[in-house]
Amino acid sequence: MKSEQISYYLDLELLQDYLDSLGKTIVEQMFTLYSQQAEIYLHDIERAQLNASFSDWQEHCHKMKGATASVGMHQLHGQLKLLEKLDAPKERKAVLLAELKQSNEQAILAFKEWLESK
């Protein structure tokens, strides 16, 4: 992944600040925790989509949005900010959820590559 792609997904200034103030080990732990929690968030968002529950959709998108902000995944954060308020048919949300899952995978890959370079 090119550095432009990494910066598309990540807030590199924030992450560098974390690295400088907390150290690589803590940043690695933050990333591991995010990766574990993201699976849960995505599962919960999918369940809300399948049940056509706007309130659950909103709640779980909001939780994941906060988690993405805390680990500097600004592209995902912006995507979730839009999804959180979206009231759309479950078929449309299924497409958006698939896009969210793909974006999450890309952001995780970008984070791994960024962290390996430090």
C-alpha cells in the first residue's frame, strides 16, 4: 500500500502523537483491541440491518465510529458518521455494510503497514 493510500485511511498526525507519547507497545495494544472490537461492531451492525432496526443500526454505527476515531481511522470514521444517521431500506443498508466491511479491512491493512514501518 502506498503512503498516499495509508494517509487516506489514517490520521497519521494523531497516530504519530500516540506513538511519541505512549510508545509502540501501547499503540499495538490499541490496534489489537480495535481489531477485536471491530468484528463485534460489524456483527452487531449486520444484525441491526437484518432486523431492520434503525435504533440498533444507529447505536452500533455510533460505537464503531467512536472506536475508529480513537485509533485514527479517519476515513472509516467519516463513513460511519454518514451511516449512523442513515434511514434506508435494509437492502440498501446491506450494500453499505459490505462497503463498510471492505473499508474496515483496508483501514486495518493500512494501520498494520504504518505500524510495521515504525
